[in-house]
Amino acid sequence: MVSRPFSFVFRLTPGHCHGGLSVLLAVIALVLGVFTGPVQSQEDRGRIISLGGSVTEIVYALGAGDRLVGRDTTSTWPEAALALPDVGYVRALSPEGVLSLDPGLIIAIEGSGPPETLEVLDSASVPLVTVPEGYDMPAIRAKIETVGEALGLPEDGAALADRVEAELAAAVEAARIDTPPRVLFILSMQGGRIMAAGAGTAAQGIIELAGGMNALEGFSGYRQISDEAVLLAAPDVILMMDRTGDHAMGDDAMRAHPMLRHTPAVEAGRIVRQPGTRLLGFGPRTPEAVRALADAFQTTGS
């Protein structure tokens, strides 16, 4: 969804603005204490900032990576994206960091923020396209087509969406098994406390596409769960992202955990780790993620 119509920006370009209106706008901006920045031309809109890992992946998949001048911290693939200036975490952005790159267009995943930052960007007259989030194939298609439209590449967007949809359908069909494994997705393990995935999450979405079922029921989002909930979940597989630092937990630590060690997953050694951006991104690489995860479900611990 386009939060700010592009036509508004065009009406403010020098070729369409009379001198009196330009002066009036400058006075209004001064009175309100809002910095609107230089008036942007259509060429300026080639300077794009992408916010959200899947958004950035789609931009590159559409061959428009050379138009990017910045990205957020979650945009770590493809590797070329890492050379771009990092404006911060997608949900904790500062307007100064974003505007310092003089963007002509911002393409942001739904939920980017905080709201105060988006308000400042809106006041600065920078076109902002919001890309809807979701965790199934219709959502992936909507993402790709929204980014394609924003880039002025609607036909390329539709073609990419068709290809990803066909690949994902084939991967999901190949992943189907008679008895879906019960999968516990653990987001983090700080201090031994388990942060796990409930309904309405990217983790549940990818688990189900890959032929599994979420071992946890009764709550939405990501939250800390009790020891009793771990035992009741009785997961056949534990799924985690590849990561380091405080959130990481090795197999030995799981086997030493007072509750996890009693689960069928840990007893059988069925602990699966996958690259986080591919696993939870729901972008062009989701078919690849489904194939890798389905293979892991069927082979780990066997």
C-alpha cells in the first residue's frame, strides 16, 4: 500500500510549482518547525532506502539493487546489501539517520517504525511505500508486486511473483508427510528462559509450509513459555535460527536444560538450525527455505 501518493511530490517539483506557492510552503514549514528538505525530482526517487530484509531481497531480485542508497539492519542478504549504509533496526529507526541519506523513495515493510519516525518522514515529503507483511504465498505475492510497482517495474514484479509461487507450490507439495512433526520454534534462550513462537508468526507459517505443525497452542506472537508448557508441547523437533551471542544455545546446553532435555526432540537429537533471514523472511527465497526445512524435518536424528 502506498502511504503517500507520488503525485503529491510531483506537484511540488520546480516544473509544476509557481514561485508564490514555493514561498508559501517554505513559510508554513518554518512556522511548523518542520524541515522538508529540498524539492525532489523524479530522478531523485532513484535514491531508494529499503526497510525490511524481504523488501531488500525483492529489490535485488528485480534487478534494482543499484538504486539502493541505504538499508536497515535486518537486510543482510544478498551480500551486496551489506555494503550499503545501515540506518538501524527496522522497528527502531531514527528520522535523522534515514534522512541523512537524502532518499527519494523509502520502501518499508509493514510495522516499520516507530510511528514518530514515520511521521517525520511524512512531513519531510519523502515518498513512502508500505509493503504488507504476511506468512503465506498470497502475502509473498503481495510483497513482490508492491515492490515492483514502487520501482516502476510492475511486469517484472508479476513475473517474479509467478515464478516464486510455482516454486513454492512444488516445495510445499514435496514436503507433505502423513504424520507432521510437532515443532517448537525457539527464538531465544537468554538466562535459560525460552522465548517461543505461537500463532500468527513467521515461524509458524514456515513450519506449516514445510510439512510440520507448531507444537505450541493457545497464544499468538512470540513470548516466554513456562517449563510446564515445554513438557506439554512435547516437540518432535526443535527449530532455531543460526545465531551467535546471548541468544545462541548449543546442543550440549539444550541437553543440560532442566526441561528441554526431557522433550522427544532433544532425546532424539532432532535440533534444527536454519539461516534466519531465509527461514523467516517470506520473500523470494521462501521456496528454498521450505525445501531445506522439510529435508531437515525428515532427516535430523534419523
